[in-house]
Amino acid sequence: MARLIRDHDWSTTPLGARSAWPQSLTTMVGMMIAAPNPMVLLWGASGVLLYNDGYARFAGKRHPELLGMGAREGWPEIADFNDANIRRGLAGQSWSLERQELVLDRGAGPESAWLDLHYAPVPDESGQPAGVMVFVSEITERIRLAAHEAEAVERLELALSAGRGVGAWDWDIASDLVRADERFARLYGVDPVVAREGAPLEVFFSAIHPQDLPAVQAAIARAIEARSAFSEEYRLVQPDGETMWVVAEGRCVFDAEGRLRRLPGVSFDISERKQVEIRQAALLRLHDELTALDHPEQIPAAAARVVGETLNLAAAYVSLDRGAKPCGSEPDRTVALGAKPPRLAWSPREHPEVFATLAQGRAVAVADVVQDALTRGEAAALTAADIHAFAAVPLLERDQLVAMLFVTDARPRAWSQLDLDFLQDVAARTRNVLERLRAEAERSESQQRYQTLFDTMDEGFCVIEFIDGPDGPLSDYVHVEANAAYAEHAGIGDVVGRRVRDMVPAEADSWVSLYRDVLQTGRPIRFEKELEATGRWLELAAFKVGPAGGRQVAVLFKDLTAKKRAERALADLNASLEARVEARTEELQSAHAALRQSQKMEAVGQLTGGIAHDFNNLLAGISGSLELIAKRMAQGRGAEIGRYVEAAQGAAQRAATLTQRLLAFSRRQTLAPRPTDANRLIGGMEDLIRRTVGPAIDLEVVGAGGLWLTEIDQSQLENALLNLCINARDAMAPGGGRLTIETANKWLDDRHARERDLAAGQYISVCVTDTGSGMTPEIIERIFEPFFTTKPIGQGTGLGLSMIHGFVRQSGGQIRVYSEPGLGTTMCLYLPRYHGGPAEPDPLVSSPNPGSGHGETVLVIDDEPSVRSLVAEVLREHGFATLEAGDGPSGLRILDSEHRIDLLVTDVGLPGGLNGRQVADAARMRRPELKVLFITGYAENAAVGNGLLEPGMEVMTKPFAMMDLAAKVTTMIEA
């Protein structure tokens, strides 16, 4: 209930939010929850219901709906009764109602309940009654049992007065012959004929239970000696082994001379009444035995023993706190055996249907496992375990099965409602005692742990309680608890019961202010402060403890005096070293600057040397081919120049490729980013990669589900991925291995983003992992340098990884390398997430050949005359009219004119103060629909918008084939 009360939304009730409750209400609720007996608090004029676990069980299925409701709404069937009692309690009266009968609906329909009710008013802070506490004790069963017993007695007297009984007998004392009717004979197991003719008294004694026979004989002797009436209760053992209780009532009959002649009487079956009495006695015994025990683990055994001995059956109490689900053959967690342990090899948990019925809160009673449909299929196993009948009752809390009590019999047995009620009562009482002992054990253990920690902790610890002082409310505090380490750290002993203003009057205000803020705000603090009275520096932490309206604060602290002294000594030492450190720092900074400059010059030298070497080779091919072309033309051998033209073009193309790689490394290449599904891109390349790496490599592609889009130049990403796979293949040569390409979504926080030199945010990763030779840390540091390669001469340019690095960084991403010699390598590309939708597919081109224009006008702006004239000539050959300009301002003047211009073709880097992008932007201010094609050999990212072009703008990188240019112009104009 404590948890339910804590979690309940009280803001919707007249009580309001729990944090605003008056202290009187909070205190009474805490006391009520801890009480084992049913209690309910009716708060306010509407009687808002708050109650404990005992009352929750009394309320039945009305719980937990009752919690927080008004008494009238919670119990509408007794609304007027509750209203009257609430008014009486709020008037300040205390009273009791005993044997009060109320008709209540606790989930099974209206039924009478008898209660002992004790009412007491509960005052608020002002002392006025604000609520009524009701102590509830249900005596329904006791009333019913008393009524039942009265009825039984009444029937007995009616039978005696009418001369009729269950069985009648007449004992002739002189001849020792007992004559009885057929009912009596059968009751005592005697042949009716023999009984009618008469038989010695001992014949009838044979059916009396051996334990009761001596008492019966003694009662007869007393009656004869005293010449008084005979009455005795005892048990009869029936032929089937069952026992029944009877009461024999007789009167002495005398002859005329006063001599005792006969003792006639009647016997009555009182089994039912005796069973009630026996069970009541058993419940009293159960109470006495359970309350005498101190450990929860002893309780189930004691309860089962009482049940087993009372019913002469095997019994077990089972706790199911882990949940009400069958656990197969798993032993019950808490099983206690009763009078006949061997039969308890079986448990209802092994029977799903039985267990499911118990979980629904219904008892199960099987009189004969062979005949009952519920157990017929398992009858052989049950009878083999000496179980022919069983009964089980459940115990539910909040609709969950938490315990059960079950009994088994070695013979078929008809279970009465009295049996089931008795088992249910024992189960409930056992559970109550168990929970109480467990709670007490937990509290004791918690208190012991706290005390052990309190006594043994190295840090000083105390609990202070604020009181009203000389400066008003909460202006002083007193120490209510302090451990032994308090004096060791603070230098003050015996502080419990002492006020801070008496201990350290000169500095009390500062300590009161600090801790009072903790008390009033509820916010813990941590700080360092000197306790001036002892000269101790302390590191302290303070936090509020106790209920919301309490006045206590806990303080944990330790002595920092030695540390402070060491810090001061270190500060003095640091002051003397400061000048030397500054001088040395300047020397190191100068040395580092010189080293960085040297490294820069070395990198520039390596880069320029590699470029010069490769371009010299390419220029040699181009110039040699041109020289031979001129020579063959002079010789009139023009038919032979084709192969020299091809050689020159091939060298030029290789130079263009080298330039692109250098631009990528410098992060200045022109990119055409578009939203890209990396999984789809990799899937489209998978066949190409497999053919490229060869059959010796086992390729695996692991695509993340729900992979985010990234905005990237797809062709560059394909080139980068293919390059990484080729490097991985070479690293696994010649034996082959496994190559894995894996994608994933990555959400990098500040720390992980800093580790990868990225901004925090969402990225996708594309990782290529091989099982090859791996790399040393020294090689990893240099792999992105231009022209650095670990491959043999002639097998690599050293620009592949530097190009990938430049492309990824220019795209806003990062590349990371994870490798160890002999363990393989993982290359991971981190690319920013794109939050838009997927890109439209590229339009299909119906023919690779450029079309012809229809007189459309193209303005060509380029500061290189040869390039400008070649472009214009090619466009005129394809049916376009051209206008030419050598710089930005000249081109802009043409654009400002009345000339028709369908397409602007412009270089990006232009003289005259305006670059190509600026010219295009200015032109679109005047001609918004103007289409623009940028042609560039050194792409300034800022000039083309960092690769993000507006619609109707495209880029071609020099050098390019003139036919490709013509095709691009035709496509853009016709689009």
C-alpha cells in the first residue's frame, strides 16, 4: 500500500498533491501503513479513503479502486451510515460499534458482514479534527459459527425433549446388556440384530476411538457413582476409517427401592460442530505458534504442521512471490510439510489447469483423483504418490497469486466448505505473519547495515536538526547523530545534543546559512570550508533527509588540512619555477615552430617532386607525339599520324586524372552531391567489386537496416569504395582472405565527434575490412600523404588514399583507419546524414551522340583565348550561335544587352574582379531562367557554392572532350 499511496495521483482528489499534505496527515498515513490490522483513514468532510494492507484485503475486489475516493462514492451501499459517522468524528467524538451488521458488496455481490468498528478523530496542525481513523475487525465468521453452534444445540435439545436421537440405547447395568436401535447399532458398528437382543457394553466400546475410550469409561463410572446424568463427547471410528464425533446423553433409572437399574440415553452426531471447534482451536494454536516464532523461514513449516495435525493430512504452504506462473518440475520456493510428508512429492504447480484456477482466485477440491475429470489423466501418477484426494486454496494480492496452501489424502475424501474455509483462513493468517516478519527482518537488516556503515565509515558523518534560535525560526541547529569519525576530522568531540551556536558561536551564522538553504530548497551541496574554531579545512557534502516537512540535514565530510598544506607548499614551489618554465616553454615553442615549418617544406617538396615526375612523363608523351605528327605531316605520311594522336590524347587524359586526384587531395575538386542510399549504391557495385578482387577473396556485404541517406557525389564514392577494395585485395595477396563492406547509422556525441575530428550529429559509416597483412602505426600516420605508397615500384601512384581523404573531408565527413600488423585493416568513411528525401533518378539519355542546335545563342566566357575559340567553334559546328568574352565584366555587359542568350558557358576563375559564379549570379538577377554551364580546370569551391549548384547549373572539369561539351550544351538547352 505504501507504493500505491506514493504513486497515486492525489492532485485529482480533495487532498491535492501529496507534497502539499499537512504533516498530521502524512504522519497518520505512515503509522497506518505500518500497522498489521485493518485501518482506514477518512479525511475531510467527504471522507477521502486512505488505508493499509489489512483494509485492502478486507475490501476485496473493491481495492484498489477505493483509494482516494470519498466514503459515499466508495461504499454507496452504506453511504448514509458513513456520512453520520464522519460527522460524529469531525465533531471530536470517539466511540465503538460492536457486532455491527452491514450489507457490503466486495466483488461477489451484496452480503452481510459483521464488524467491530472503533472510531477516533484525527486532528490537523490547528488541533481541530480533520479526519476519522477507523479500526476495522471483521467478526463475520465468528458470528456465523456462533449461530451455527446455537442451532446445533437447539436441535440437540429438541431431539432430547422429543425422545428422538441419532441413536437410542438402554444399558441394563445388572446384566451388563446394552440394547440399541438400528441407527445406534450402525453408528457404533454393531450388528443391528445383536444390538436389538442385547450385547455387553464392551462390544459397543470397540468403535470408540482408543484415545477417547478411557474418558468415556471414567464418565460412566462417575455417573453411576454420583447417581447423576451421563454426558460425554467422543469419537467413533467408522468401518471406512473415517471418524465422527458424537455426544452421548443418558439418565440413571432407579427401581422402587432406589437401586440403580438402567442407564438409557441417546447419541447425537456432533461431527460438524466439533469440526468447527477443532478448527477454531487450531486457529488459536496457529496464532500462538506463529507469534512465538522470530524467523520467516519457520512460519510455513509451523502452519503446515498445524493444518496437517488438525486434518490428519499431508499439508504444504507455498510462497509464490516470484509470480503466478507454472514452473514445471521446479521445486516450490517455500514448501513446509505437515503430518504425512511422503505424499507431498506432488504440487499443484505441476498441473497447469489446477494452477490456472488458483491464479484466478478460486479454490480447487478433488475428492477422487481417479474419478474427477480434472485429474483423471494423471490419476496413475498421483495414486502412485499415495494421493487420492487433494484440496488447494489460493491467496491473491492485487490480483496476483502470491501463495497457496494445499493438502492431500491417501484416500478419496469429500471436501466440505468448512475444510476450504479453514484452509483459506490459515493461508491468510500465515501470509500476514510472514509479511510482518519479513518486513521486520528487512527493517532490522537495513538498520543494522546503516549502523555498521555509520560506525565504521572513515568520513565524518552527522545528522543535524534545525530549531528556532535567537534570530528567529530555523536560526540554529542541534546535532542529533554523529559517528566516531566526526571528532577525528572536525577536531570536536561529543557533539550529539549540542547546538552549533554553543559549539562555534563566532562562525555559526555561516554554517546555519549553508545548511538552511539545503533544508529549504531540498538541493544537496558540496563545498570546501575551514572550521575556524579548530583550524581544520573540510570537504563537505550536505543533503536533506527525512519527510518533506522535516527539519533534518545529513552532512558527510573529511579533513583536507594536510592536502591544503601540501597545495600551499606546491604553490610556493611553482612560483619559484614559473620563470624557468616560461623560458623553457619559449624555447620549446620556437623549436616546435621550426620543426613544423621543416615538415611543411618536406611535404611540399615531396608533393611537388611527385607532381613534377609524373607530369614530365606525361608531357614527354604529349610533346613526342606532337613532334612525330608534325614530322609525318611534313613527309606527306598523314595516314600514319592516328596512333600518335591517340598516344597524345591518352597522355592528356592521364594528366587530367592526375589533376583530379590532386584536386581531391586539396579538397578543391568540383563535386556533384546528391541524396544517396549507400546500401543501394554498394549493392549496384557488388558484382564489379567481386570481379575486381577475384575468386580468392570472400566478399561479404552487410547493409544496415533503415540506413539514413547521405548527400554525396556518387561517382566519387564509387571510386573511393573501389579503390579501398583494391587496396584490401592487395593486402591479402597472394593467399586471399575475407573482405567485408558494412554500413551503419552513427549518432556521435560531443566526445566521440571530437575523437573523429567531426561536428557532433548524425552520420552514416561505410567500412571496408580485410584480413590482410595490416599496418604499423608509423605507416598509418603517412598513408594519406600524396605519393606515399607501400606497394612495389610501378604498382601504385600514392594518390589513391590521399584522393579519398580529400573527397571525404570536402564532403563534410571523415575517414578513420583501424589496423594492426597481421590482423588486417578497417577503413571507415563517416558521411553526414541527409534529412531530405531521395533524389530523382537521372534522366535517360537516348543516344551518346550530341544533337544539333537550332540557332540558339551561347555566351562563352573564358580568359584563355585558345580554349574560348575552340569551344565557340565546336558549338557553331553543332548549329549554335555564339558570343565570346575574355573576362567577367565583358561578359556581364553582353548579358546586360538585348542579345538573346539561351546558355552561359563560363570559366570559374576569371580576371577583371568577377569570377564565373559571380557573373552567373548577376546574370540570373536579369535573366532568372538563364542556364549556366561552368567549365573549370581549378575548381574554386566558393565560386560554385561548395559543390551545391542551383537548378539549371552544371559543371564540367577541364580537360574534357569537345564532343562531350557539345552533348552537354545540347542536353541543357533541350531540357
